[in-house]
Amino acid sequence: MSAAELRDVHAAFNAAQLPMAVVDADGLVVSANDGLAALVGADAASLRRRVAADLVDLTADSRSGQAYREVLRGHRPHFRCTRRVKRPDGRSLWAEVTVVPVPRSRHLLLSVADVSAHRDLRARLRHLQMHDPVTRLPNRALFFERLTSALENASYDFHDAHDDGGGGTGRIGLCYLDLDGFKAVNDTLGHRIGDQLLAAVAARLTECTERDADTHGGEHLVARLGGDEFAILVEDSTGTEQLTDLAEAVLACVQRPFDLAGQRLSLSASIGVVERLAAGTTVNGLMQAAETTQYWAKEDGRARWTLFDPERNAHRMTRQALSSTLRPAVERGEFTLEYQPLVGMADGTVRGVEALVRWNHPRFGPLAPNRFIGIAEEDGSIVQLGRWVLRTACRQARRWQTDHLGTRPLFVSVNVAVRQVWDSDLVADVAQILDETGLAPGLLQLELTESAVMGSAGRPLRALQALSEMGVRIAIDDFGTGYSNLAYLSRLPVSVLKLDGSFVRGFQEETPPNPADEVIVEAMVDLAHRLGLTVTAECVETAGQADRLRRIGCDTGQGWWYSRAVVPERIADMIRVGAEGT
């Protein structure tokens, strides 16, 4: 480069408004222009031999300092970072600092660009992007960003603080709330009033949360997650009591009437409360717990807060796991039947059996019907399962009959859910299964609960009548716990009443007898007999119960006094013993 060209470059360097400095390999300023001198409040000449990194705070963090030193040594092609630089007048600006090698020289060029306006614009755009336009609260995106950061930092901050004797608690809390009845406000008064109400709720939540922060300390964030759902994040919470107190205060805030546009509106909220150690907690895990707990609050009656309960959640998770695997379990053959004898109380002989389904679950082991029948009824898989139970029980009853010719055949009693009547053609299913198994209709008894049978009309009643006309016996299970409308029995095709075990338990010898129990049972048995029905007593567990029920006139008994539910081979043994005793 000629001397003239060098003078031109030097003149341009000095005249440039962009603050710049030439730096040597040791990081010392060789020359600085007037722009940089004005930025740091010094004369350009006085900056010679100054440490360049100190002028714009390049070594404020270890990572930036290392990268800068690598550029000085020629191990890195360039360096760029953003720094907050303080002006001589006390104001500050955001500066983008760039360091690049000067061609054909061992020196480097440091330049400083003011990016404050660009950064402010980005900040304003981010605020719009991360805040809800209706309530001005942080939105879902910002909430999850903050929650993620809180969980990442809490464990480290906790241990670091305890090493030097102070600081955070290492815990985190969340109140997840949904407004009760907000949809009705939108539907009746319109979305404009609805938005005003949401803004008013947001203001109260913020005020309430700020009071809690003043009392307990820690970082709090109120966010609108969408619709009428809000969340209050409490970093460094002090324990469950803080979160439940906060939830109680939030309920009180929300339940105070709102006066909007000449309308007085009342609301409540359902709040799920979770508080735990941050270490080991994930965003998904915390949110799932909070959403589940808020659902419990709704389910428990609304207008309340509910604290996360690990045991209740484990039950829910188990229930979900059972629900998701129930249908394929039938196809995989995971179900088996056991049979509990129905014994004639007059002579003690086995008259029939009740088929009881068991689920041999690969994960949870053997499960009794009360663990999965309710789930099957809810999701509709009871139809498929019920059909399998009916076919298996009828096939087994027919096998006993053919294996023990010359003995009185046992009838088999099968439980039927009311949904099986509504969601399938039960009459056709029964007819087909009886035909393919060869079991006589009179050896099949179908049990329905009292609440399912009483008041039956339309399709259920027609199905019961058709089954009765086919010769199938209909029994009412758990009788005495529902409507107990005995007069209605005369209009139903019912042949058997099964007394609920709660009546039978009152007959135990170990407890003082309750005369009312005996009077009630005696009256039900007498009326049933007058209507031509037979009576089975469930849950017979002692000889005293059996004797008193026999004297009252019960026809058959079922319970541990006679036998628990057993495998089919044990029933075959009972049939042989009965045949030998006759």
C-alpha cells in the first residue's frame, strides 16, 4: 500500500462515526478513532497502549474472554458479542462488539456498533409475542419458558446457596386454576364483557400474588394459559402451606363480585395446587400433576382448591393403564372365570354357580372385577368382555353337565351390565351362545343390578321379557340398596332376588343382633315368595347367619361360609361329592 493510500485509510479511520480501534496481538490499543474516544469519554491519543478489552468489557464472562483471546492468538477467525456500554453521561447503550484480523498485518480491528434501537424493537416484539393481549399477563409461551428456566436453575441455586449459608429453597409451587361458569358469561353477555372480566380477574390475581410475594419472598409469575385458564408459578416456595394459603386467597379474590358495564357478575374457580422439590421435577411432570389436580377440584364440586395427592394420582394412572389395555386383553386371553357356589339353604347342596371374571394382568397381577368392570362400562368394552364371559360360562356349565350325567345340572349365573343391553343385541347374543354351547336356557341366569332393572322401559324391558320368554332366568343383584320398589317387581320378568350383603352382615353372631334387619329381610323374603320369586342371600360368612337366613326362608345362599370363588375343577369335585352323598 502506497503512502497516499495509507493516509487515506488513516483519514477514513479517524473520520468514521463507528467507534473503532486497532489492537495488537497483546490486546493493547495501537490507535483509536474519535468515535471510540467519544464513546468512552477520553481523548483518542490517551487510549494508546490501553487494554482494549477493558474499554468495552470484553472479558465480563469467561466464555467471551476465552473466545477473544483465541482471536488475538490467531486461533479463531473473528469474535462478536453484545455488551452493555456505559456512556460518559451515565446513560448506557447496547453495543455489538466485533474483532477481526487486519489483512496483511498482525493487528486486529475492533469496532463497536450501537444496536440499542434494534434491541429495543426486538424487546417490544418479544413482549407482544410473549404476553396475552386481553389481560396483559405473560402468555403460555412465556410461562413455559420461565418454568423451564426455574426448574433448570433451582437445584443448582439451592445447593450453591446452601454451600455459602443462604439463598433459595430449591422448591417450586404451582396454582393452576380454571374459572367456573365463565363460558356462561361469554354465551349470555358476549365476548367483549367476557374479555373485560378476564382482565379484571387477571388484575386481582396479580394483586393477590404480589401480596404473597411480599410476605414470603421468592419469584412469582401470573400467566394466562388460554381461555379461562390461569397459572401462578412460585419459585423458591417455602412449602405446601404457602401454596395452599395462596390458593385460598385467590379463591376469595375471584369470588368477590365483579361490576362490569352495569352488570354484577359472580365467579368461582377450581384450583389445582402442586408444591415440591424442584430437583427431579420436569416441566411435563409438574404440569400433568397440576392439570390433574385442577380436574379433581372440578370433579369434587368446583369453587375449591385441591392439593396434589400422589396416592390418588397413582390410582388414576393405574386406571388409565387398565383402560388402555382392556380391549386387547380380551383378545390376548388374559381373562379367566372363577365360580362361586349358590347353595340350597334347606339341604346344603350346590344348586348353581355365579361366574366371576378375573383379569390376569401382565403388570398388575390378578385383578378382581371391582378393579376393571366400572372402566369397561365407561369405555364400552364391557360389551366385548361380557360376551366372552357369557360364552365361557355357558360352555363350562355344559361341560359339567356332560361330564356328570345322572346328577342334577348346575345353573350358571352371569352378571350383565345395563350397557350390554343398550349397546348390543343381548337377546341375539344369548340365543347364539346357548345354541353353540348346547346349554338349556333354564340353566342360565342373568344378573342385573337393582338400579339397572327398576324403572326399566323401552329396549331394556323388551330385552328382559324376550330373555324370560326364552326360558332364561333374570335375577336382581344387590337388592335392597337401590329403589327397592317391590310393587314394580310384579311387572318385571324377574325370577330371583339377591339380597345385598349389607342386610346379611347384620345377622352375625359376633355382634348384637339388630331386630330391624331381621324384620326387613323377613318382609322382603315373604313378599318375594308371594310374587313367585326365589331369594338368594349374598355374603353368608358364618353358620349363625346361614341358620337365621334359612329360618327366615331364604332359598339359596352364597358366601365364604359355603365356598370362595374357585376354579372349574373344584366345582367338579363338589358335584362328585354331592352325587356320592345322595
